[in-house]
Amino acid sequence: MKEFLEKFKEIKNIIEKNQNIILTAHVNPDGDAVGSGLGLFLTLKENYRNKDIRFVLQDDIPYTTKFLKGSEEIEIYDKNKKYFCELLIFLDSATRDRTGETGKNIESKITINIDHHVSNPLYADIQCVVTYSSSTSEIIYNFIKYMNYKFSLSVAEALYLGLVNDTGNFSHSNVKVGTMQMATDLIAMGVNNNYIVNNFLNSNSYQTLKMMGEALKNFKFYPEKKLSYYYLDNETMKKYNAKKEDTEGIVEKILSYYEASVSLFLREEADGKIKGSMRSKYEINVNEVASLFGGGGHYKAAGFSSNLSANEILEIVLKNIWNFKNKSWNYFIKIVSYIKAYK
């Protein structure tokens, strides 16, 4: 990530020139949004004690991230207050709209966009979008490292959690040499892998387990499309008093069915809108599928929101899903077939 050294220098220079700074990230923050935001927030607070630095989110952070030191300083956006800053930094947000009320209502003189989503339209004044990065936490790690800021253990733990989140605990194809080097460095700083993973991934609420049970009992598989599908209505959420965060992991779990190549999880929200999440094992580019509904994300992980019904969304996905096969994957298959034929 050394090729972004000049961009990192530009961002550091802007940070040093501004007194009032607010960090924000996407709605319904996941581990990478929390980890990258908290890591940068704590770093800036520790290095610029005379500045007014805040981390403000529209929604509360997941309970599985609240063990992180410093997480109690994260603010929840208050619609009754007026927010203004000189510098507003967006983290892990594919679009400005994805930040919700914070991106819409916080006034600032200048904005910085730090992200890794391939669908990011470069919406800020200063862009630092590294699409080959495993996570935004990996970008922030490199920013701190190359700009010679000090790493506290609290920062290291936050960034490690973000890394665990977006790599699926190092099981996804976005894990590269640099990703593992980052993990090695953070562990060398004192991060306890077992402590992070157990608190973040292996601690579930009653509601989370019930939601997963409903999904495993009721998900459907469409063999001709290799699609695992589950729709969760709001009534079921109310039945168990479940929150959005209690549905985390469902889209990955139904993808684990051995015959599935792609998964679609739809959740009805309180206002009737449908929140969609998609995952892919191999050849399907779910970022392109999600774009049919105005969403996006990554090649193998994407999301969207829609006013269409669940059945309408499913019909569109089933009709179009295999139109978005990865060309490089097709080329790989041809090469393998050629090698087999040659043998």
C-alpha cells in the first residue's frame, strides 16, 4: 500500500490543519466500520490532544464490539443537536447516503473518504479508496504505520477486530500477504487473537441464536441457480424482540450449504423496506447484482435496500444472477479444462 503514501501524507496534512474533526461510518455499523473508525479516532486523540475530535454514528454499535476500549466514547447522532466541524472523515462508507443522518446533516468545510468498496463513487473532497484492501481497517493500519503515529494496544485491538470482520476470520479470498502481515504485526503489539475472536464472533445473544435457527429451518435452495435464499419478515423479528444486529451471519451461514454458489438474505425493516445482503463463493459478482437495486459493495459481498417486495426482488435475482459471472473465473475454468484435456 506504499503507492498511497502521498495520499496518506495529504490526509495527515489536512488533519493537522483542522481543529474540529468528526469521524463517521455507515449505518448499522459492522466490525470494520467500528474497528477502522475507533482505530483512527483513538490515534488522532492520542496524537492531537489539543484538537476536538469525535466519532459520531447514526446507529449504535453492535454489542459484540462494545468490549473494545474507547468504544464508550462513540457518539450516537442526536437529531435535536446541530453538528458542525471543519473536517468530516467518512470511513467504510460506499456512498455518502450509506452514513444516514450523519452524512446528510453534519456540516463541514472539507470531507475525506477512506474506503475499500469497489462501488464507491468518490464522493468527498479527498479520496482514499483502496479497492484491493481487505478492509478499511487495513487502510487505517497502513495510514498509522506509514505516517509514523504510535500504535496503542486499544488501537491495535480495534483494527484487528475490523480485519477479522471483513475477512471472515481470515477465511475470505480478500486475505492477501499484506493482510496476514498486518495481523502478525498487531499480534506482536500485544493483540490476543483468542480474546478478540471469542468476544466478537463467539458471543451471541438469545435473539441471534433464535434468528439463526429460523433461517436454518426455513431457508430455500434453488438448485438451477445454486442460490440459497431466506426472507425474514418484521413480525418474526418482533416475536423474538430481535434487532438488526441479531441477524448478522445469516447470509454467510446459508451460503455454507455445499451446493450453493451464492446466497440472498432479505430482511423486512419496520418501515416495510427490504434490506438485502448477498454473498458469493466463486464466480458470481454480487456487487453487480446488488447494483440492480441501487446497492453495491464487493465482488463477493454486497448489499442493498429496496421498496420492492421480497418476491419481486427474488424474481429479479433469479432471472439475472448468472448474467454476472466473473470473466476471469470463466478464463480460469477454460485453462483448467485445457490442462485436463492435455493430460
